[in-house]
Amino acid sequence: MSLQAPDVLDVLVIGAGPAGSAAARCLAQAGLSVHMVDAQPIGRDKVCGDGLIPDAHQALARLGVLDAVMAKAQRAQAVACIGPSGGRIDVPGTLAVLPRRQLDEVLLRAALAAGAQFEQARFEAPLEDAAGRVQGARLRRGDEVVEVQARWTLLATGAVPKALQAAGMCTRQTPSGVALRGYIRAPALVGRIKALEVVWNRAVRPGYGWIFPAPDGCFNIGVGVTDSHDSVDGKGRKKDANLRAIFDAFVAAYPPAQQLVKEGAWVSELKGAPLRCSLAGARHARPGLMVVGEAAGSTYSFTGEGIGKAMQTALLAADAILAHRNDDAAARAAYEAGLAALAPKYRLYERANRINAFPWLADLVIWRAKKSPRLLRRMSGVQEETSNPGNLVSLKGLTRLFLE
Ligand SMILES: Cc1cc2nc3c(=O)[nH]c(=O)nc-3n(C[C@H](O)[C@H](O)[C@H](O)COP(=O)(O)OP(=O)(O)OC[C@H]3O[C@@H](n4cnc5c(N)ncnc54)[C@H](O)[C@@H]3O)c2cc1C
């Protein structure tokens, strides 16, 4: 190997997005030898809405990089939910927007500062011992193929399933959703579009559109379509969605998007990418290996938010390894238990995604939240993750809408 790595590393991290860098920083800080690889170089871009919701702030704070991120980010005070009939409710929260090229570099450099090493290389396959336990990976570095031995391998390879398949961890090849975004510079609109605007409109059904105010007078604008958990058997409805047409429909139907496109200047092309949601579509662990972040399906359905949960799931894996250094089975069980504890949150977003099929219901929730400070506080609490999602989006929960 070109880098000074021990013969057998403690941890090999594949993928240097938020998940990989979070795990690498945490494990390196604890004194483990950590080697990170990514198919792309440091400073790569990632197609994303760039919105940092409260779970991302919490993970960034734990990693000790929140101040560095917020020094570059555009802050926001609320997520504006705009319903099919145009009703709007601003759910207050701890929010920000930072283009992924910058966010991911801050995180990766923080992992390096903690002692992790990085090289550009592509994961090809796991190395296995006679019993089938993963012992590292075969990597492609340019024309060269190298074998790297490690006690643990973390797969943090995001929503593209190729690495999952090669590791024998993929249970569903198709993504749970697809989304597309571009950047528009429109200094005149700064201060006028202040919230993270998420729009559920008939024109983009069963998906959503968004406009997020980014730093430097720019706006991240895009559309996404995620399926409900019920369709994760590979028969998902919208895998072949024409996102470009949905984007055009969003711009035509939502006046602020129209204004942004008309008055602003495009500073990037529109680019699409897959999403893997609801902790589905992959096995999460096998002896010697854990799958973290969006590779494990850590993105929320309904809104497509996943940066925070990518880091959180990676930190769960790191904590499990640190708590059970010499017990593979116990570490895997601890990680699986940590993921299971997140399940109610994912279920809430799944249910909300289903509601999206009934525009009148989305309108009703927004109408009711406008009238009920208590309901708005609950929505904000769920967003901040300070209150339990409970049955906010269920028949019982909807009935309660009229009592709150
Ligand atoms: C259009 C769009 C908008 C979104 N908007 C938001 C938003 O506003 N807020 C939010 O929170 N989330 C959003 N998301 C979701 C968010 O982008 C993901 O949840 C997040 O990137 C997951 O992080 P990760 O570290 O798991 O994976 P990634 O960030 O995808 O990182 C995976 C890394 O693995 C590397 N890799 C892959 N295969 C290999 C291999 N074989 N060998 C080596 N390296 C490999 C890749 O190069 C990449 O760097 C959006 C997604 C899309 C598509």
C-alpha cells in the first residue's frame, strides 16, 4: 500500500460521504487505525438538496464540526410545508443549507485530523476467511488491484447499490426514490425565500419539490419522488419517473420557483441521483462488516432527507465496534438494536409519504396546524427529534387533529 497502514487495520471505511467520514472520525478519535477509501477524490460533489435538519446538527455537534459547518452554511429558521392547495405552515427548527462539496470536505478533513487515512480507490469485493467472515477488501487503485486487511469493514457507499451487491448485502437493487437538483444564483431573492420550502403539489405527485436558500445568494431547487415502504419489493412505481418533466411541472405550478428560474441565473446543470430510504433494501451487518448511511437505507422517505441519519447510523456502528472490540457478534447485535430504535421515526415518514397520495389530507393537516399552536409545536418537536413521532400520521393521529 502507498500509505503507512498497519498490516491489519482496525477499520476500513469504504465511502467518504457523511456516513463514512463520521464513523472514521469517531473511530480514529478512539485510537483505532482507520483507513478510508472513496472512488472519488477529496472535494467531490454529491447531488443533494444540501438541507441540514436538526438530526444533522446533532451529529455534527457530536463530531465537533458544527461550528466549522455553520461558519460556511446559510442558516434558516423553519421548514415551510406548502400543501397541494397552496396552504403553508412554517415549522420552526434548527436548520441550515451548505452545498455538499463543502460539507463533505469539512467532514472528511475532520476524520483525517483525528488520525484516519484516506486514499482514492474503488471497493471491488470483500476479503473473506474460510468461515466467510469479512477481513477487509479488494480495492482498485488506478490500474492496480490491492488487498487491504481489516478487522472491520464499514460499507458507507451511499445509494448506488453496486458495492452492496459485491459485498453480498443488497436485498433490493432498485432505489426507493430518485431526485434531481440544480443551483440558481438570485441575489434579489435573498431574504424573500428564507425557509427551506418543501412543496407537495399535484403537479409533482407523488413526489415533492423544494427551494432551499444556500450561501452566496444561491438557491438549491429540485424535485424528488420516493415510493412508500410497501413497494420496496422491487415493483416500485416511480423508478422510471421523468424527473425533468416533473421539475418543469413544479416550476410551472409553484410561483416562487417560477420567479427563481425567471430572475436568477443557473450556476449548475440539473443533476439526478437515487435515494435509498426507510432502512430497507440491504442487510445491515454480517461477520466483519457493517453497512452504514444511505447504503443501509438511512434516508427518510417523504422528504428525502438523509445527511443526519447517514451520520447517525454510522456513529451507531462506530459506537458498537468500540463497545465490543473483541466480540463481533455483540457489536453487530448492538448496531442492529440501534437501528431498530430508529424505526418509529422512519415509519412516520413512510406514513406521511402515503398521505401524499391524498392531497386533501395533506391540505387538512396544514390547515389544522395553522390553527393549532399545539399541533405546530408537536410537528416542530418531531422535526427537532425532541418528541416522539408517536401516531402523528395515523388514523388515530389524524382524528386527534380536530381535538388539539
Ligand atoms: C437530489 C437529492 C436531494 C437530497 N436532498 C437532501 C437534503 O436536502 N437533506 C438531506 O439531509 N439529504 C438529502 N438527500 C439525501 C442525501 O444526499 C443522502 O442521504 C446522503 O448523501 C447519504 O450520505 P452517505 O454518506 O450515506 O452516502 P454518500 O454521500 O452518497 O457517499 C457515498 C460515498 O461512497 C463512495 N462510493 C460509492 N461506491 C464506492 C465504491 N465501490 N468504492 C469506493 N467508494 C465508493 C461515493 O463516491 C461517495 O463519496 C438528497 C438526495 C438527493 C439525491
